[in-house]
Amino acid sequence: MKFINVAIDGPAGAGKSTISRKAAAELGYIYIDTGALYRTVGLNALRMGVDIQDDSAVISTLTDDLSVELRFIDGEQRMFLNGEDVSSDIRTPEASMAASRVSAVPKVRAYLFDLQKNLAKTNNCIMDGRDIGTVVLPDADVKIFLTASPEARAERRFKELQEKGINTPYEEVLADMIKRDYDDSHRAIAPLKQADDAILCDTSNIGLEESIRLIIDTIKGNI
Ligand code: DC
């Protein structure tokens, strides 16, 4: 059986996860947030106390004992690190920076590659990330590059953090966003870039509901 695969890539804070989750629910597909995988590997490195700037130290955390697991509970993706549910712990600014750092290590990407491939092979899915349309699912049925201005994205992320009781100043959120954009698009391996055959969707000037509609219509119009 052939499953429908939709790849949604774009920078941090473009609304990829919220929009993809809603679109997947409406289409009856599963939603796979691949950033959560990198966040889990990053959190593990932080917890193990290794120097995350050092590639070989990061690689040393990918032991046979390490378990990075994605489970669906009530249709929602949850991340488990060595059996512990870390779905909230991976959302802090520290875990974000660690994720960005470890995601630049080729062996980390290779470590998570099969997991992503196998999920797509066995499910109708919307998979979001940075390199889904370019590297993980180059034959995806629909590819979307979802973006918005850094200011619009920082504003949204700032509000999200506040709602979770995390009081990071806006300026810091914006600076983090710009740094992560730079790092994600300038790294040597699987840099963030629009696939040649991806459809560009910019949500800087449209609200959430309109963005969800845009993505659902784009998917329906292209499968
Ligand atoms: O989407 P996010 O903010 O949860 O992603 C966390 C980090 O992981 C981000 O800095 C980029 C990286 N990432 C990646 O390199 N490739 C992916 N497919 C998804 C995320």
C-alpha cells in the first residue's frame, strides 16, 4: 500500500507544528514533528553533561543504550528518552539551542534518519522539519516551505513561551530565532532550504486559521 507523505519544512516559529497538526487532523493523517527528535537527542546530551560544541562528545552520547522513542498517545506525538516522557522538557530555550547544535552533527542526523523514513513508509503523514522535502522524503507527494518574517515568528514564539509560564524577554527570543535561522541554514549538512519542487507559503501577514486553510487547500490541490 502506498501512503501519502506531505513534507513541510521551514524556519523555527513559522507555525509549522500547529498548522501541520491541525491539517493532519482534518485530513486523517498522522503528524510527525521531527524537531522533537533532535530536541530529545539535545536534551540527552545536556543531561549527560557533555560539551555540545564538541562533535565527538555529542556522538559519544549515541550509545546502544540510548532510547529515543516517538509514541502516539491519544493521537498526539510524545517523546520518550530512555523510557521517560520528556515532551515538556524538550521545549525550553536551552533544549532548543542544544537541538540546533546536535542537529549539525552528521551522525546525529544519520541516527534519526531511519526512524523518520519508517514512519513515512507506514503511515499517511504530514512530517515537518528542516530537510524533509530535500533529504528525508525527497519523493514526498506534496512539499511545502512554510515561512514568515523573523519578527512575526519571534512574536508568536514569545507568546507561546509566556502561555507556558516561561518568561524569556522578546529581544532574547528574537535574537535566538535569528541565530537559529543562521545556524540552521548555514550548516554543512542538510541546511534549511526550500526544495526546488516545494510550494512556498508565507504566513507573516495572515492569522492561524487562514494559514491552516492555506496549507490544507495546498495539500488537497496537490495530492
Ligand atoms: O522545529 P524545532 O524548533 O523543534 O527544531 C529544533 C532544532 O532541530 C532546530 O534547530 C533545527 C533542528 N531540526 C533539524 O535540523 N532537522 C529537522 N528535520 C528538524 C529540526
